[in-house]
Amino acid sequence: MAKSPKISASHEPGGLIVHISGLLPSLSPAEQRVARLVVADPAAAARRTITDLATAAETSEATVIRFCRSVGMDGYPQLRIRLAAEAARRVEPPDARVVGGDIPPGADLAQIIATIAFNDARAVEETAEQLDPAVCEQVVEAIASAGRIDIYGAGASGFVASDFQQKLHRIGRIAFYFPDVHTALTSAALLGRGDVAIGISHTGTTSDVIEVLEQARTRGAVTVALTNFPRSPITEVADFVLTTAARETTYRSGATASRLAQLTVVDCLFVGVAARNRSRARKALEATAEAVLSHRVGANRRRG
Amino acid sequence: MAKSPKISASHEPGGLIVHISGLLPSLSPAEQRVARLVVADPAAAARRTITDLATAAETSEATVIRFCRSVGMDGYPQLRIRLAAEAARRVEPPDARVVGGDIPPGADLAQIIATIAFNDARAVEETAEQLDPAVCEQVVEAIASAGRIDIYGAGASGFVASDFQQKLHRIGRIAFYFPDVHTALTSAALLGRGDVAIGISHTGTTSDVIEVLEQARTRGAVTVALTNFPRSPITEVADFVLTTAARETTYRSGATASRLAQLTVVDCLFVGVAARNRSRARKALEATAEAVLSHRVGANRRRG
DNA sequence: CCACGGATGAAACTTACTTTCACGAGGCGT
DNA sequence: ACGCCTCGTGAAAGTAAGTTTCATCCGTGG
């Protein structure tokens, strides 16, 4: 497969826990058991000895060490220290029942709202924290000077892709989004040096998106991946990797929080690109806003 | 074996560092050397091994252990962890929050990211705060028992509408979204008692959406409006009004934060509906997840 | 001058951490 | 279907970290 020079920074600035949960799916089953324990209660994990933790995770010490290495630590003691630090920094969750992420069976609407809002807001914040401005900068640069920008995404990520496309279009950048693989592949085949291809996939395993991104790459386009999992397959076909930091709670309940995280990243890129040429972008935005004015009623409210 | 009968000191009010420097004079000379190192740079000390620290303090490991006991710790590892935690807490985020909302002309990417994330997160939180659970409950009830659900939205709100449609569909509710007015009107004309129509418009002034919602209402459907402005025209054709709380900042139009707020509301409704019938919803989700499985590539991969 | 007690570090010891290795399961190509 | 090969795994060996023990040193007071 393609060599992967990747710029996805091996730093985990946005917090160790976030980093670990992002790596979760790329870990082996036994390591995942360890990871889950650690994420569930970092402070407790920090207090445990390696043997203790291994036992709790029903595995051997060796696996715990492997886990440490997998998440970028030198060894167990270092992990312990970092965990302790992390746990201390973490602001006490306002509401204990809200924190786990999962919604209790008997929950009433108020509880559900609080839980969702908390998780959504946190996904946004944590994503921003761990975003590497340097990588963003390069992506923005690429987009700003691209001849053409293709954006790919399937399912829930498709909405995000589509949203991004619309945004870029509104400030005068030539951007496309394709809801269907075949069209996308066709388009990718026509990309070349100086073009940009952006693939969005929460799991990073959506084969359609990967395939298209790979195609784009072989044509010489700059490829960008937006995913929640920094070691997922999609990152192997991307020149730049941007990660979100959503710890998806309940099952694949439709990538609830991750969507918001993705949108936040999109917004950042968008504003970054727009900031490159303030006046032109503003003019374009005003023009497009005016265009839909006739579809607005009672214009005397706030901003139309 | 009996531990050193150290006096409790179970609590070190005001922090471990303060505690240590407090009893510094009561320590033996060699222990004081250790203490001074620790107090001077807790974070660094936490990273050191006991031998390392002993050497730095020009003493033996034994003395370091004695020091640990003297300050009320069980042993060196515990001290390390406490130290790490302490150091982490101490480092208060000095970053002057980029409040205000608008992005200064000369802003760099890091600033842009911080600003956007802050506003996005706040929009989500504030939206949740002002959401009326009672109204949500009724909307959820209506959706849960609806024969059919139509969702309308244009432009950026269209993505949200589309997202909601997909979500409801995934848990087995019959939901539709129409990107175009005419189709939407046609559909609305076919709604009846027991059906639900949801109109999404950030400004609340999008005539297309209002028109369609009105149509739906005259046909006897329950109408729901999701908007940022509780007094906007759309609210006049809605039985239930749900509001977001995004203060859109000036020019980054595109309804950046409001979109996230809308999605949060959508999530709440979605989870609310899903919670009505847990097992069926879960089964449906699992089925749909399985359906796309063949489009996923091996997720279990370690670093290349 | 010697007995005594606290402080201290060397070394023995224990526990924790790390590495190595062999086995077994599952995938892949033939 | 077969065998090869890779990968995940834990047992056990090996190393390093932490802890205890104990002899020594040193100052003090008898």
C-alpha cells in the first residue's frame, strides 16, 4: 500500500484520556480491556500496581506494558504519573449520573438533555484541545490555494462533508461533495497536483471513502483525513490527519457527539480559509446571503 | 508487618506541597534536601525514580523513603503520584479565553480554533439549559406515536433536517426529508391527524419552510418548529416551538454554532424517542450498523 | 573516655516492572 | 483444503525500582 508520511503529530496534547479512547479500536482485545479500565477511572488506575491492573483486566502484565507502549508511553510508571496528572486536572463533573455518557433506562427528558449536552459540549472542547494547529494550518493552506476541493463522506459523515462543501462554495472556493461512490471515484480520478481531497469518516474504516481518497492520492492531490481514530485505515492514505475527540457513548447510536466534533473542525478550517482573504470572503458571504433574502419573511426581526 | 506509626496527616489541606514545606524544619538535614527538591519542582520530582532523586539530593534511597513516611505517604510511588496530581492541578490554564466571539483580523489558527470551540460549546450548553423538557416530552411523544414524520429545512438547516430524518429512520420510524419545496409541499398535503411535521430554520424566517409547515398544519398534523428566535414567523404555524440558543457572531454566517445547537436538540429528541422503546430501537440500530459492515475495513490494526 | 541514640548509607531483600519466548488462533496465499 | 505466517497472548525469566535491615558514624552527656 501507499507509504504514509503522515503529519498526524504523535503528540497527544488534548489529554491522555481522550488520546487513549481515540486509539481504542486500534488496540488488541486484551489491551482494550486495559484501556477501558483506565478510561473509566484514571485516578484509580494511577493508584494500582501493574500486576493489580493486569489482574483487573483479566490479562497479564505483559499486555499492560504493551498497552503503555501502544499509547505512546515509555512504560507503566510513566503512564501512572500521566494518569494521576490527568485525573487531577479534570474538573469534577457537575453531575455524577451524567458523566458516564450512557443514559440510564429510567431517565427522564431533562436528564437526557443534560447528558447529551454535556457530552456534546465536551466532544467539541476536547476536539479543539487536541487539534494540532500546525496541521490545520497546512490543510488550510492547501485548501486556500487548491484548484479544486473534493470532499468525501458516507452516512452521517456525509452530512458533514456536504456542509463543508457548501461552506467553501459560499466563499468562492471550488468544492464538490459526492453522495455516491462512483461519481466520487470518477471525480477523484480527475484530480491532480494542487488539488485537495478530504475524506471524512468517524470510524476511519469506511472503505468507500478510503478507496476514493486513495485514488485521489495516486493522482497527486493532497489528501486529508478527518476521523476520530488516529490509527485507523483511512490515515494510511492521507497526507494530513485531523482527529476529533468524541468518545462515542452508546453504541453506534448514530455518531451523536462525533458529528458535532467533526463540524467544529470543519468550522475551524472554514474560518481559517476565509481569514486568508477577509474582504473577498466577506463579499462572497454577503452576496450569497442576499441571494436567499427573497425567501425570508418578516425581515424586520434580527439579522435576516 | 507494622507500618511506621505515622500520625495521620490523612488530609493535607491546601495541597501536598504546602504541607511538605510546612514540616520542612522538622525533618532531618538529608530529608530536607529531598524536600527542597520536591517543593522546588514537584512535576520534575514526580518523573524521577527514587534512585535518581536520592542522587540529586546527595543522599541514599533509604532517606527518600524516610522522607516519604515523614510526610505521611506510604512509599515513594504514592508520593510520585500525589506529586504529579498536585503539579497538574497547580498549572492553571493561563490562557485568557478568547471570549467575545468575533475573530480578530490577525488571528492565528490556534486562536481561531479556541474561539470557535468556545462558542460552539457554549451554544450547545446554553441551548440545553433553556430547552423546556416539558415541550420536548410532548414532541417526543408525538414523534413516537406518529404515523409518519416529515422534516423540513433549507440551506444549513437542511443538513440538520436530513440528519434527523436519517436518525429516526434508523430506529424504525417512518421519516422523510425533502430538499426541495415542491416535493415537500406535496408531501405535507398528504399528512393527516397523527402525523408530525417538523420545520427547522435558524432565523425562523425561511418562507419555504414556513409555507410547508403551514400546509401540514391545515391538514391536521402536529407541527414543530426548531429555531433560534422564539418570536419569529415560523413559531406562528407551530404547535410546539423548540429554540436553540446560539448567538451567531457576525460574519462567519453559515450558521456555524447554531447548527451544532440544532443538532443537539435533534439528538435529544432522537434519544428521547429511542428511549421509549429501548429494545426495539437498539435492535434496529444494530441491524443498520450490521448492514454497513461490509463497507468497513479491518479496524484492528496497529501502527504500521 | 565510654555509652548512647539518632542520622545515615551500603547492601540485602522484596516487589514491581520489563523482556523474551513459545504457543495457539486466525487469516492468506497456494 | 492445506500449510505458512503473522499476530495476540501469557508464562516465565530477567532487570530495575523500591524497601528493609543493619553497621557505621558522629555528636552528646555521663
